[in-house]
Amino acid sequence: MKDLMLSEAGFLALNAGSSSLKVALFPAGGDEPLMTGQADRIGPEGALKLKDQDGEVLENAPGLIDSHTNALAVVIATIKRVFPELRMAAVGHRVVHGGLDYAEPVLVTEEVLAKLADLEPFAPLHQPHNIAGIRAAEEAFPGVPQVACFDTAFHRGQPFVNDTFAIPHRYYEKGVRRYGFHGLSYDYVTSELARIAPHLMQGRVVVAHLGNGASMCAIYRGKSVASSMGFSALDGLPMGTRCGQIDPGVMLYMLDRENLDTAQIRQILYNESGLLGLSGGLSNDMRTLEQADNAQSHRAIDYFVFRVQRELGAMAAVMGGIDALVFCGGIGENSRVVRRRVCERLGWMGIEIDHGKNAENATILSSEFSRTTVMIVNTREDLVIARAARSAAGITEGTDA
Ligand code: ADP
């Protein structure tokens, strides 16, 4: 385990979901976390596991975590026990919605928290938990700067045509807009491209963040110009259990003909659709579906690939072409099958992958004949949060020690 200097500063990155809390503890001068972990199913059966950088279990609390506050208390006790000299310098939080005001991370004040609470109707399943996570951290680390990092921020400069829906304009004025999400991931991928392939940052890049949640983003000269997710985290690509793009007439059908209420429709669209719904309940997990290799799993994977390809074509069209396609997220980084199938028949777009490199999950997947660069970037949302927290504490550079 890494030795810490006396009173070395630590930075905590927190990602509070409805029933989960992901944590990563960073040192002052490095991008590799000293400790990572996650609390799951927070409630009567909530469990929490924390590991050090070598994968050694530091804390295992099965069935004891009934609130986010409780989860944080276990995290803090573990930090104090394992890193007694560490001084918490700042805490960074993933916050799903920053609304119209926040295009970058912000230091949390009571005024900021009030604005974030006003956005709860726009992200009812996430925003209240994000705010609860900030409150719990404020209580746990009094006086320590708390920094909110927004999934919407990366997309704030998008052109009007990608920001609006074609419904009465008063809704746009009320904030019913296409905000786009997964911004922390796109932010990280953009910063990585600037480091390893700066010429691409002058061009037209499509990033496919394919995980349990999935979206795509068109990035022109380093800025988001279109995203597949819109007003909520339901739009765009099909996901593990979320539907992706849908004709609103389907919801009217559910309301009018099936007499479902909004809670039932929400349950279907968020929790019973996507890969799970397409596969007839077989699985929401791409790896399981690939292994199943049957009619149900083919249905789900075929639709997923079709939608990624369709979105890719649309994004290349709005940018007038494409210079790079970047895969990230659990599926994008690991599924050879999905990447191969997405890139099939895209020669017209200048995309040709080297199947050997694809099989190895190499960083550059494109063949020497490919006009368009195809890459994998292992995304690190935790690091984007930690960097924002460092910067709030006046430390700008993280170097890998
Ligand atoms: P989240 O959005 O919850 O952060 P992840 O980015 O971790 O999700 O992605 C989870 C998805 O990645 C799951 O569908 C999982 O099956 C898929 N995945 C992970 N490893 C592989 C693999 N080796 N092959 C295919 N799919 C994989």
C-alpha cells in the first residue's frame, strides 16, 4: 500500500445514486485512487465494500447500510483507520443536472444547493439523491469544500436545434430542453484525446459511451454539438433497462388504451425496457446476452447495434463528416462483438477496424487503411470529479506518482 506523507491532502469523489454510493479517494498528486468502493441496495439490505489500490478489501459491511449518511460514515471511519494522516482537502460530487446555469463544476453553497433542488422535477430519479449525498458529505466533513460536477455541463453550449423539441416554445422557456448527460465521461474522453491525439481535437469526433446507461455525443473541435440523450436519461440509445428513443405516441397508447398511470409507465420505460425488454426478460447485461447466443439475445443485440449505427450516421451528418469514433463505457471498452458489429459496413464513412486489435481491446482499433480513427478510451468519471475537487482546493495538476 502507498505510504502517505504526513498530513497529505486527500480528495474524495462521490457518485450518489438512488440506492448506491460510489466512492474513490485520491491523493494530492496522482490519478490512481488510494481506495475505491461502492455501497449497493442502500436500505434494509444495503452493503458496502471498499478496496485499496491493490484490490485488497479494506472494509466489507454486508447488510448494514441503511442510508447514504450511514454509508459515508463507514467510508470515513475506514479512511481514518487506513490513512490516519490524511487530511480531506475537498469532496467532489457527481450531480446529474446542472440546468441552464452550470457549464462547469461549482463550489457548493446554500444558494447553489437551492438551485439544484429547483431542478429536481427535471431529474426526479437522480437529483434528490445527488443533493442528499452533498448534504451527507457536508455533515461528515464540516468546512471542507464540496464541489458539484454536472453530467449536463459538457453539453451546455450546444446549438439551439439540438437543444430544443418541436413543441410550443413556452416549454423551451420553462427549461424543457435537450440537456444531454454522461458529460463527465465525455469531458474525460476529450481531455484524453487532447493528450494522446491532439490533432483529433481539431476535428469531428463521435464518442459512444456504451454502458448500462448509454449515449453518444458529437464533438466538434472539442465542443459537444449533438447528444443522443435529451431531456431525461431515457432518450437516444437503448440501455440495460431504459428504452432509448421512443415515439411519444406509444406513451399515449399506454395511457389511453391500457389505462396505465405515470408510475407504471415510468417503471416500464426506466426498468423493464432496453436490452432487458428486447430480450424478453432474459438480461439487461450485454455480457450475459452475448453468452446466451439465442433468438432472444440476438433480438436485443441487433437492435442495440442498429441504433448505435443510426446515431453514428446522424452525428457524422451534422458535423459534415467524421475523423474519429471513440468507444467507452463497459460495453464500448470490452465488447468485441458490439464494436465489430457497429463498425461493419461503415467503409463509406472511412471506418475499417483491424480485427486483431479489436480482439485485444487495443487503444487504436482502426486498420492502416481506415480514413477514420477508431479508438477505445477507458473512461474515468471519478477522475474528472477528483480533478475538479483538486482545482477547487487550489491544486491544479494531478501527476501519476
Ligand atoms: P454503468 O452505466 O452502470 O456504469 P458500465 O459502464 O459498467 O455500466 O457497463 C456495464 C455493461 O458493460 C454491462 O452490460 C456489461 O455486460 C457490459 N460489459 C462489461 N464487460 C463486458 C465484456 N467483456 N463483454 C461484453 N459486455 C461487457
